Amino acid sequence: MSEQRCSLFLLAKYNSGGSSLSNNVVEKVTELVQPIVDRHNFELVEVEFVKEGQGWFLRVYIDKDGGINIEECAMVSDELSEILDQQDPDPIPQAYFLEVSSPGAERPLKTEQDLKKAIGEYIHISLYASINKQKVFEGYLKSFENNELVLDYLDKTRHKELKVTYDQIAFARLAIKI
């Protein structure tokens, strides 16, 4: 699977608000960006609003079969920026940077649908509770059916199979095998 990584950075606002993070920012931006990505037949992978250092970052991750490119990121960024500028009241009163990009080669697998699409791929999973004193596994996702994930992983030099339910997984993502 060949994937292009793209990223577009814009200073979306110039005011110097220092207000606290609103719990509604991600929800509101998701509501605004979903029709844009739907119209272009893209997938909305994730929206996050985080403070890093002195700056706030609104990150929108999009994808499509075959990967997303820089022009597509720019198009979504332009459309979202225009819609955000028209909102009254402003859902993000403080200064922030808008980044629209692909989720990258190690994209998170946040939903059951994501896991179903990742069958056959090399993935990383972290569990809430350890199994045989281990909470982190990497291997090939063999199947995901009836709420159960089957992972083929190496334990030293031996192939083993891990079976866990969806609710045992704290975090999952695609991984790069080295």
C-alpha cells in the first residue's frame, strides 16, 4: 500500500486569546468538516485540538483509498477555513494553527470498521490488561469478527496467535514492520 503523506499548515486566527480549551471544539469542527470530506469522497479519520508549547493546533486527518495528496489536503483546508471564518459565535476564540493532513503510515485504528479494513495488515495493539505479562503486541491482523480480533505475532522466533475482544484493546494502529 503506497501512501503519500501531506500536511498543510495555516495560521487560522491572529487574535491572542488565552481561553481554556472548549470540550465542544472537536465536536463542532467534526460537524463542519464531515460534509466537506463526504462531498469529495474522503474519509474523516480524526479531528484533534491540542495545545503544544505556546500554540494551539486544530488537526484534521483525512484519507482515501490509495492515500491522500497535498492538493486534496489544501482543498479541504481552504473549504474548512472559509466555513470556520463564517461561524458566529466563533467556535475557537483563541489563536490556532489549522493542519489538514493524511493520518500517516501508522494511522490509528479507532473503530471496528477501521479494524475490518486492516485485516491482513501489520498492526500494533495495546491492551488495557496484560496477557501473560504483556500488554503490547505487533503482528498481522488475521481476522476481526464477532467482536474478536485474531493477531498472528512473533514470540521470539515462534508464530503465536492472540485472540482478544474489541473492548480489551486500549489503542490500535497500523505499524511498520522492521
